[in-house]
Amino acid sequence: MVEIKVLPRRDNVSSLASKRANLITEKSKVPILAGTVIKKDFYKVAEKYGIKIYEY
């Protein structure tokens, strides 16, 4: 599952985490949040929820 945001906010991370809980039953699948401008504190928050962050 991938979500792309130009400037992701913390509520995007929690929203993606809740979608993950509802849709993914296999632990081998990982949600991804991608964006162009991602603050450094997002990496810690996303790691807490098991979400990968990609910045491009």
C-alpha cells in the first residue's frame, strides 16, 4: 500500500497505520508513505507504526 503526499503531516501517518490494520493481514506487506518534503521527526513516528518513508 502506497500513499504519496507532497508535504505529509502526522495525521497522514496515523491514517496510513489504521488502513494497514484494516487491510493487511500478512506481516510481510509494508505500507509506504512517499513525499517530496519530509521532516526528520517523521521517520521516528513512521518506524513506530511500521511504515516505510521514501523522500524524493
